[in-house]
Amino acid sequence: MKKNNILVKIVGMVLVLALTLTGCGQKTATVEKEKYPIKPLNMIIAFTAGGSSDIQARLMQKYWNKYVPEQPWVFNYTTGAGGAIGFGAIAKAQPDGYTLGGVNVPHMILQPMAQDAQFSIDDFEYISQVVTDPQVLAVHKDSKYKTWKEAIDYAKANPNKLKVGIVGTFTGHHMMLLDLKDRLGIEVTQVVYKGAADQNAALLGKEIDLMIGNVNDVMRSIENMSILGIAAEKRNAFLPDVPTLKESGLDLISDIRRGFVVPKGTDPEKVKFLRDSFKKIQEDPEYLADMKKAGQPTDNMSGEEFDKYVHAQQEYNKKLLTKFGLIK
Amino acid sequence: MTKRKSDILAGLVSILVAVAFMVQGFKLSDRVNAMPLVLEIFLIVTGIYMLIRGFISKGAEKGEEGEADINWVRAMVIVLATFVYVAGVIYIGFYVSTFVYLLLGSWYLNEKGLTLSALMLSLIFSTAISGVLYLIFTVLLLVPTPAGLFF
Amino acid sequence: MLENILTGFANSFIPINFLLIIAGLIGGIIIGALPGLTATMGVALMVPITFAMNPISGLIMLGAIYSGAIYGGSNSAILINTPGTPSSVATTFDGWPMTKQGNAAGALNASLFASAFGGVIGTLFLLFLAAPMAQLALKFGAPEFFWLCIFGLSTIAAMVPGNVVKGLMSGGLGMLISTIGLDPLEGARRFTFGAYSLVQGIEVIPAMIGLFSFSQVIVLVGSNNKFIADYKAKKGAAMLVAKTLLKSAKANLMRSSIIGTFVGILPGAGGEIAGIISYNEAKRWDKNKANFGKGAIEGVVASEAANNATIGGSLIPMLTLGIPGSAVAAVIMGALLAHGIQPGFKIFANNAELAYSFIVSLIVVNIVMVFVGVHLIKGTAKVLNVPTSYIGVAIVALSVIGSYTIRNSIVDVMVMIFFGLVGYFGGRVGFDTGAMALGIILGPIAEDNLSRSISLAGAEGSVFKVFFTHPISLLLIILTLISVLTPLLMAKYRAKKEAVANDKA
């Protein structure tokens, strides 16, 4: 009996202790908000160091340090498979608010759709869109084509004779080419390059007749190219003399967008903090000036809108790929 | 290893690899599978040539270099230790695993035998190397290292 | 222009810039010597720091890191048979045998002088012949690249005399393994054997660290030798090497530097290909071909002069056309752009001081490198005085972290270990690690350009026209044939001569 009493007492004490402890824990959690950030943030970049995505993030980091001086970013280059490896790494990371990363649209939409990438666009909380880099149609400056229509007319008259360069498959360039083929009913020879540098070299060396490029990339070799049209709603500040495709009668919008995300399930408070910080950075005139200098077309969009945009784009891309039999 | 044995082994390996890739490539489109297929056929043909050369040769010829006295136990212990080390890097973290691997590895390999003084030397060595790696990668270059449970 | 060049020299000797040159060189050499830390990574990591600097100082520092890292790669290639950067693959072919023979100091100094020489020649081309060289780079299309790769692969035949079939098999295995991942044409998943993580493909650097370095550790540990090799510091080793090179390697140095510069201007072909081609050419033109692969100083000289010459070469299309000739040049271009400077021929007019200061500083960098390097060599060579029991495990630790940091992938670490075993056991059945590495490096470039050429042939309507009518392609085809046929003909010729001699006797 005596033994039992002691046991009961002990169990009782443990219970009381446990209850108070958990109670206390809950109380502190509700009353005192978790401080954030208290350690450096891991920034996953899915492309090589020194590339456009990296330069953009590095410029942004400068202003992150201005607005959130407590904790820096630690860059983590997780590259491969056109970004799919890095995007997957963000999706799989701990949703503790200490891992964020850069994503590219439409790559992040196309890779799960067509290449079995190990993530989906629903695996993220969207922080902010930072860049919209529209696609352009470019030719060599000595090219016989003075407008994009001339090139298209040639392609119509000579199926598969026009050599069009794009970077990668299941990329923004690839989608634009498919869209062009779909709307204009042309057959062209698709020549795939590894990166913008190879593609620019091929156009300058006249290996291809026409290329689909981005503003940021063509600006580097602009002396030797002429840009025939830009697939955007409005003319671009970097290329004010280039007409939009829309102006010349083709309602085609195509671009590559960059933004930042965290893994799904990150604390909403932290997501809000990040969204607010990114907003502040992008409203800083010095940041905008730096981005302009680096040739990066800024386009701030809030996390919520970016989320919606990505999901809306999924439908468009799915239709296009299905039409060309590239997915089932 | 005799030349004959090494020819046969090389032939077998090359054929096996080529067949494995060939099976994997069945579902690919022709253009995607073009260069791999050429390579697979090349490897199978040369592999068969190696097998034939191996079987008809006398077999007495001495083969590749480095035959002398290989200490297989030491070599294989380090290979196995490295497997454990990599697992440690994944689950425990780079620096802790590296420290332990360097400590035990160099102690096991040193020629004075597993003495206490050798262990002390290994301790100094592994602390120094781990420290230098930490300094270069984490402090100076800010390059992320694999972190498991610890760092 | 002369005025600009003089300003450039003056800028290089401003104390802060000169200090940055020395610091950049030392940092670069260390980064280059550590397997896995590449020149690209070294330069990329420093770019954000240049944001806060005056652009001229920033560029001077990046140039110093680039040069230091490409040279630094040879140190580990020579001392532990591990190319610190892929550019030094060909340096291992003779540098490592030299070390084993106790002549590490000779190899290290030769690589230093050759690197500096190549670096200066490459820069001179950049300074005086940028415009025509850039036009030449543009003439290099997909079919030319394809033939260049075939030419590179043809060196296998010369690399492993007496074992040509197994050499070719090793190259074939390397190429086949390199097709794992996403294919370059349709972006389809290939050969992942059910493991999604293989979709990122076999990265060249971890594979090479495994083939060369981890397999070497297994050999070392199993060898019962107390040290990697005999090494005693000798006074005047540097002078002795300098004299030898001046006397007998002038042609080799010049040829290799020019090859390096030309390969450097091509985007997509870098130091590793330049080194391999120069190595093979040095061997072809040398009287004592048989020495190559067994510790010929000429082999080290060829590889190292060529890979440092690619630096100047790779900057030519970057500065003039905005097309970087190498990954590092791309990073430097990123730094330029972040400072708001647009590349292009106009850069020499609009930003003359910056452009010329940067170019001229590279000459200064290469000269300073000799003085910095001579001192560092004395320290690095001491690695050989550390017993293998310590060196072995330290190399493994470095290999693990080096493979990981390339792209933060643990899969790459496993790839490294796998290739270590392939290198070790493959070596025992007569496979050649050098040939396999060559296959892994050249395989993807060859396939990429082959499939592009086929696309182009579709538009042209003629395969023959695309592959066999361009003048550069024809030149490369002829070179390839020569390279494949000479060893065969030489063997026949020698056999005949011997037969004649035997008849007389």
C-alpha cells in the first residue's frame, strides 16, 4: 500500500509538472512572438554563380542587408537540369523560414509537367516576383530581314528552311517558338543551344537566321544585332525603339520571370515578413538604379499575385505542350 | 593479374555496361538515343574483341603495372571507412565526420602501430585539417558544407 | 593606344591595385590547388566584393584570381595526381610521373614558368589582335565544334600506345556515362536507372576527382610506401628549370600558348581541351616521344602554357562581342554589367582606361605570379614530406568537400567515390583514367554539337555540306587523320627499320 502511495504521488507530481511545463510553453508561444530571423538565411540559386539569376540576387542582397541588417544571406548554388535540381531543393527544404530561393517562370512550370521534376508549383509560398525579362526576336545586323514578318513570310514559303535558335528545351524560348508555330502555322528548324552565350555567338556567326532571346542577353551583343520585335505588352525601357509584336499585329506575350519563394508550410508570419522586406527593397530607388545598370528589367509583383500568375500560366503551357504532343 | 585475365574482365565490364545502357535506352526517341547507341555498339564490339583476345592468348604474359605487393587489407579498410565517412557527412555533418575520419584513418594507417603517441599525433593532425577546412570554406568563402545533425 | 597601355601599367602599380594583384594571386592559387574549388567559383565568390570597389581595381583583382587559379590547379596535379581545376588534366600525365621520380620541384617550376608565359602570350593576343580573333571565334559553328571534339578524342590513340583498344574503350565508357541526365536536344531523361537524382547528370569535376584523386589514395594506402615520393628541397631548382626551358622548350611554349589562345576564344571549349590538344601536339613534334607519359617536362610545359593562355583568349569575345569564351569570362562579364559597363567593341573607346588597365594588368599579374609562385612552391612541395598515412585521408576529405561544393549535391560525392573505384579497379584491368576523363569532358560537347549540326543539316538539306565543306572543319578532319595515322605509320616505319637492321646483322 505504502509503495503504491509513493507511486501515485510521483505520477501525480510528474503529471502536474508536465502540465505546467506544456502550459507554460503554450503561453510563451502565444504571448511572445518568435523572433525572426535569428540566423543567416540560406539562399538557393538554381543556376551557376555569376549568371543573371545570381547577379540579380546579389544586388538584392545588398539591399536586404540595408533593410534587414540582423541576418545575411548565405548563397547556395544548387545547379543542374535547367534549374530543376535547385527548385526541387527549395521545395524539399525545412519550412522554417531559413531557406528561400530564386525560381524562374516558366521553367518551374514546365519541368514538373514534362521532365518528371521532383516538385510542383504547389510546393511553394511565393514571396515576390522581381524581374520580367521579355523575349525578343533578333537577327544579325546584316540580315536580309528587316521586320519579323519578312522572316515569317520566308518560313511560310520555305518550310523548315528558317533556322531559329533557342536556349534549352522546355524553357520560355521553347514555348514562344511553339506558340509562334501554332499561331502562324509555320514550320521552322529549331536549333537548341546550351546558353545565351552560345546562342549569341551562333547568331553573330550567322549559323542561325533568327533567334529568340531575352532583353538581358541581347543587350550584351546589341552592337551586332538588330531586334525586330519584343513579345511584351509595352515597349521596353532598354530597347525603346523596338516595337512590340502586338503593335505589329501579333498578340503574343512571352517572357521569363524571376521571383523568390520559400517551401510550402512556412509560418505565415515569416512569409509576411519576407514579403514586406522584398517589397521595401524593390521600392528603393537605389536598388532600381542598380538593376537598370546591370541590364535587369525590374518588375515587382507581390507574392500573392505571383502565386496566381504562376498557376494561371500552367494552363497556357499545358495546352501548348499537349498540342505539340510533348506531354500526354 | 595476367594480361589474359585483365582482357577478359575488361571485355566483360564493357559489354555489361553497354547492355545496361542499351536496355535503359529502349524507350528513348531515336535522335536522343543516337549517340549512346553508337557508343554501346562500339563497346560491345570491342568488348567481344577483348574476350576473344583473352581466351586465345597464352595467358602467361605479365599484365598491367603495379602488380607488386598491394596491401589489400589497408586499401579496403580505407575504402570502407570512406563509405562510412560519406554516410556520416550526410547524417551527422561534414566537420564532425571529417574530424573523426581523419583521426581514426590516419591513426590506423600510421606505421608505428596503434600507439597512444600516434593517436596524439593524429589528434593534432585532424584538428588542424578540420580547422583549416572550416576556415577556408565556412569563414572565408562562405560556401555551404553538408550539415546533418551537427555541423 | 600606347597612351592607354601606359596608363594601364601605371594603374597596375598603384599600391592598392598591386596589393590586390598579390592577394588575388595567392587566393587564386590556393583555390585552384584545392580540388573542387574551381577558377569559376573563386572569381564568382569575389564578384560581390567588387561591387563596393572602383571597377578597375575590381577587374584587376578578378583577373589575378583567374590567373592564379588556373595556374594553381597544376600544383595538386603534380603533387598528388589530382587536377585542382579541370584545366590541369593533361598536367597530371607527366607532372605526376616527375614527382614519383623525385623531381617534383622541376615539374612545379616548369608549370609556373609555362603558365606565366602562356598567360602573357594570351594577353598580348587580347591586346593587339582582339578584333580578328573575335571574328574567327564566330566562324566556329556546331560542325566545327564537333570536329574539334573528335580531334580531341583522337589524342586517346596517341595517349596509350600499345594499349590503343583499351584506351578507346575507356574513352567510349566515359562518353557513354556522360550521356546520363537530360539530353541536349529534347530535354528527355536518359539513363537515370530509376534514380531521379541522376537527372542532373554526371558533373565532370567530381568524376575527375574520383578517377584521379580517390583512386590514387587507394593506391597510396595500399602501397606500403611511407611517402608519396622522395623530395628534398634543392637550392636553385627554379633557375635550373628556367635555363632548361629557355634552351629547349621555346617552340613548345610558343605553340602551346597559341593553341591555348585559340581554344580560349571558343565559348564552350576551355583550358582542359586546350591543355589536352597542346599536350598531344607537343608530343607529336618532340624527338623523344617515348618519354611522354613517363615524366617529360615538355608535357607539363605544354599543358600549363596552354591553359593559362586560354585566359586572354576567353576574354577576347567577351570584351569585343559580349560572348564569354569561358565560364570565368562569363562571371567577369557579369561583374562588368553590374558596374553598368556594356561589353562590345565600343568598350575600347567608351571605357578605354578600364579596358586597357584590365588587359595590361594581366601582363603584370603573370609576371608577379612568377615571384609569388616561386615562394609558394617551396611550401606546397613540403606536402611530399608528410607521410602517406596523413596525406591519404586528407585527400579524401578534400575530395569529398570539393565534389560537394561544385553544386551542393551529395549525389556528386557519391559519383566521386564511384569513379574512384572505377579508376582503381579499371586501372587494374588496363582501362586508362586519362582517356576516360577525356570521354567525360568531350562527350557532352561532341553530342550537343552533333545534334545541332544534324538540325542545321536538315535546314540546309545536306549532311555533307554541313559536315564536310566548311574550311575549319576540313582542317580539323585532316589534323585528326594525321593524329590517328602517325602513331600507326611510325610503328610500321620503326618495324621496317628494325627488320632492315636485323637483316644486316
